[in-house]
Amino acid sequence: MRKLFTFLSIIFVLSLFSPEVKAQCSMCTISAEQGTKNGNTQGKGLNDGIIYLLVIPYLLIAGIGILWYRNYRKRITQEPLNS
């Protein structure tokens, strides 16, 4: 319990002193800034692209998990009980 408290305390202290960072590429940043200044809707397109890139890996992992669970459940029901 003491190790967990120490770990959480270190994480908390480090998060207080974290610098502000910008994680976009320069082209995306400029495009988003210029689009919002001129009234364009390019920012919406960027947001849709980000959501698309975020959702696809989760859908793939969920699909693999469902297939694994169905095969596991089918194998359990087919095995005879050793009583």
C-alpha cells in the first residue's frame, strides 16, 4: 500500500510541473487555425479524421475479442464433463 501511495504521489507532483505541449504537426495546426479564422469548416473535417483514426483500432480489437469469446464458449460446451 505504501508503494502505491508513493507512486501516486510522484505522478501527482510530476503532473503539476508538466509543460504545455502542442502535439500536432505544423500543417494540421496551420490548417485548423486558418480554417477557424476565415469561417471555414476544415476543423470539422480534422475532427472527423481524428475520430475515424481513433475508432478503427477499437473496433478491430472488439471484433477479435468477440470471435475469441465465441470460439472459447463453443469449445467449453463441446467438451464432456469429467465427473
